[in-house]
Amino acid sequence: SQMSRIAYVNGQYREMRDASVNIEDRGYQFSDGVYEVCEIRDGRMVDLPRHLARLQRSLHELRIDMPMSLAALEVVMHEVVRRNRIGYGIVYLQITRGVARRDHAFPTTPVRPAVVVTARSLSFQKNQDTAARGIGVITVPENRWPRVDIKSVSLLPNVLAKQQAREAGAYEAWFVDRDGFVTEGSSSNAWIVTGEGRVVTRSADEGILAGITRAVLIEVLAALQISLEERPFTPEEAYGAAEAFVTASSQIVMPVVRIDGRPIGDGTPGPIASRLREEFHRFAAFS
Ligand code: PMP
């Protein structure tokens, strides 16, 4: 029988069908909130301290108060993973500014930010199979606001880009800025490998979310003595690259074998991407 899923909603653990928020929650009305996604492996959260640090930063940038201590939040996340008996999957955390009569400006009398935590199992084998095949990517014009460094739940351009990829038979869309450079994927960071075996990804200074997988992978590269260039690249450079891949917490390193219909390298997952995928968790922190 199907085990019912449990969500944490504002202080309570509830069955999914009873888990709901107020329709005047500012997350629902204005996308006025932030989120994090952590990978779960063997029932443990991957790189949780880094995710919580980024969460704090996102909240700070939006001037949303942290409604509970980080320690308490960590307990809740563990509890949601445990109650849903997740071995492999993801845990999702969302904090919104809270419930108030609809008005664009912040509530004048302070409200308590709303906290939701959910978790779900993913198929490890399915993910491995996708990585073994590699994925297709399309490029689309960058149309997001400049504050993509904030991990906000306001994801409309990302949603439309991902759907466009789906309809083109691809898995991810890479945004291309007005100067002709790839910024990042709709839900991942973008990477290529040059013919000389140098790994290239855009600097986290501007135009991208500072991915946690990206940050850890940079440490993996240093440990494996693979050289890194933090600089932007164009779709044209990517078409001619030896390899390409994307990173995200739910996918770790996912090889890209096709961009805008053009095969990358020999059209199969590259050796560096595959190696990085295998080595990643030796360098990850488990909670
Ligand atoms: N960029 C965007 C726009 C994303 O949505 C994500 C995944 N949440 C990433 C990059 C990758 O970040 P992370 O490695 O922290 O999951």
C-alpha cells in the first residue's frame, strides 16, 4: 500500500492532503518567499549547512525574518525525511513572508513568516539511467530579473523556459544574456569542458544563482587537479566543446550530449563529467 506523505506546515506535521496554507499567504499572492532543495542520499541530507547559509542570505536580501532557529529548522527537515522514509530523493523547504491582507508593500504589523517542508523519493536508477544517456539542452534568451542570486520562489521565466525545453524534446534550457553568453539553466548551473580538458563555468558574481553543487564541484576539481576557468561562454563555444554538463542538487552532475540539436563531443556523456559525477559525494557533507 502507498504510504501517505507527510509535510511540515507552520509548526505541524500533516498528511499531504490536509497540508494547506492560507490563500492570503504572500507566497501565493506575490511569490514573496524563498526556497531550498537538498539531495537526500541514504536518508541523509547532502551539504545541508551550505543550503541553510544560502537560505539565510536569500531571506536577508528580501528582508524576511528567519522564523525559527537554524537548529530547529534542521530538526524539522530531518523529521520530514524520516517520517517520509526517504532513502534517495529530495527535501524541499520554503519560507514566505507570511499571511496578510493583500497589499504589495510589506505588512505594517509584523506577521510570522510561513514555513513549509516536504520531501519525496526519487528513483536512483532512473537518475543514473538519464546520466548514462545524457540530456539535451536548448538555449533561450535571458528574461529574468537581475536578482537571480536570490533563491526566490518567483520562477515564471524558469517555468516557461523548462516547458519550452520539454516541448523541444530537451531536458533543460540555458538562458543566454544580451551579450551572447550563457548564464545558467532554468534549474541548474551550466558547464563545458574545453578540448584541453579545462572545465569552464560562469563566475557566480553576476547573472546566476550560486549553486551549492557548483561550489562543492569547484572543490572537487581542485582536489582532482582538474583546471577550472570561471568565465562566461557562448552557445557557439559550447557547440564545439569536448563536453558539457549541468549541476543541481537533485541531479548532481548531469552530462549534456546535445545543445540546440547539435551533438556535443561524440554525442555521449564525456569522461570528465562522468568522473565528476562519480567522485562528487566523496567531497559532500552529510547530515
Ligand atoms: N540555478 C538555478 C536557477 C536553480 O534553480 C538551481 C537549482 N535549484 C541551480 C542553479 C543549482 O543550484 P544547487 O546546486 O544549489 O541546487
